[in-house]
Amino acid sequence: MNDEYVGRRIIRMIVGSIILGFGIALAICSTQGGDAISVFSEGVSILIGTSIGNATVLFYFIWIPLAFVFYRDQLGIGTIASPVIASITLDATILYGWQTLYALPHLVAMGLGIVCIGIGLGVYVSANMGRSSYDAIIGGLSNKLGIPIWLSKSGCDVILCVIGFLLGGTVGLGPICGIICIGPVLQFTLQTITKKDQKTITT
């Protein structure tokens, strides 16, 4: 494995994480609620009095022991790096770009946010630098149950939304559309990148 190949994977992981964090911020600024993890993290942030980004990092880190026990083959440097990068991007975007993002039509911001979340997840997962603990669990469940990854993610997201809502997180069109759309966008992104990588190898 040469340094150039590793470098491309690292860049892909970083870019995907930034897109993911920006997408979450867009969805939150739409006032329609973000994705399922954002709803859960917003509820936790209200509960413990911290930023949504910090609560998101805490969420991912809490799942690491479970992911390590059952799905350790999917873990790597990205397991820690990606959530941190995405959360920093999320907090920075909300802090410095709130007024601009809030000025967008709410449904447009929500739709763009959901698409960015799915694309960002697909890009950083395709880097094979290690999935986040939550995504590792989703991927592991998908493999063990023999179901598409989008179905595994949608089911887990529903559970997170319910818990987040009970903790005070915002539940509007965002989480509902996210549960329906993020999984398929993630899978489409992964398939597109995989095909492109295979074409590059064969040529």
C-alpha cells in the first residue's frame, strides 16, 4: 500500500466528514430538525448543557466499546477522527454561518442538509479508514441480518429519534425525511464511488 493511496484515503475521510458536519448544520438551521443523531445529540445537549457538536462526539465515543466488541473489524483511525472533524464543522458552521443558513428557505436547507449528510457518510465510509462507532454497528447489523445497509440505518435512526425527542430534541420534517432518504443516498454514494474505484484499478 503506497503513500499516495493512503493519502487519498485520508483526504477522502476528511472531506466526507466535513460534508457530513455541514449537512447536519444545514438541517438544524432549517428549523425542521436534523438527522436522527442530531435530534438525539440536541436532546443530550439540552440535558447536560453543551453544544450539539460536543454532544455528538460524546454520542459516538459512548458506542466505541460496543462496536469494538462486536464489529472491531470496521474500526480504525476514522472511528475517532471523523466524528471529531464533523462535530467541529457542525459547531463552526452554526456559530459563524447561522444567519446566512437561516435565511435560506427552510425546506431547501433541510433537503440540501439531508443530501449532504448521506453523501458525506458515503464518502468517508468509502475511504475505509474505519467507520464511526455508530456506523460500524449499523454495518455490522446489516451484515449479520443480511439486510441492506439503508434498512439497518433507518431502523436504528428511528430509535434515536424517539429517544432524542423524549430528551427535548427537535423533531420535524428533517428527521422524518432523514430516516427515509439518508440511507439510500449513503448507499448510492458508496456504490458510485466503488464503481469509480474499480474502473480506476482496471484502467
